[in-house]
Amino acid sequence: QVQLVESGGGLVQPGGSLRLSCAASGIIFSIGATGWYRQAPGKERELVAGISDNGITNSVDSVKGRFTISRDNAKRTSYLQMNSLKPEDTAVYYCNAEVYSGSGRGDYWGQGTQVTVSS
């Protein structure tokens, strides 16, 4: 069974940094596009940044220049490096991945990790 497990969230002061990780496990043939989403209280889940299987990235305007998405295919892990964090970045962050496994193609989500930016 394929699972995505996030880590790296926590409490940080404005201007600080965090690095989120999303590790995939299970019988996996390959991983396609992956993305990081976030959901703040009372708001809809939004895409923060995405990366294709060949490394092409995109991100929402509000995080450009501050957040960087990357992936390590050998480790089956994606990362979201978050710098210059702002209080409005506070949310639960979720990773998402297109995974090709013994069950075929599937779209998987992690359990979420809380990021709180506050002084």
C-alpha cells in the first residue's frame, strides 16, 4: 500500500525557515508530478508549489522567491524549503503525488503537517 508521510512542520517566528519533507513508501514503480498544498482555517486548500517528474517547477505568486520545491527520486521524497515565513503562511501543509504502483496509477495525499508562523 502506498503512503505519503510528511514531516518538518512546527512553530517558527516570522522571517524564519522550515523544510518540509514528504516520503513515499510502498511498492512503487515511479512517481510522477508531486505538489505541496496548504489549508488555513476557514479557507480552501490551495496549491503552493508543484514539480513534474523531470523537475519543472511552479508556485503560487504569494510564495515566489521564498519557497522552493524539490525532489529526490532515488529517495522517493519531495521537499518544500520555506524561507522568510510570514504569519499568513500558517496552515496545514499537505503533499500530493501521482504514484505508479502495483495497483496502477493513483493520486495520493499525506496526512498533513502543521506550520505555524507566530512571534
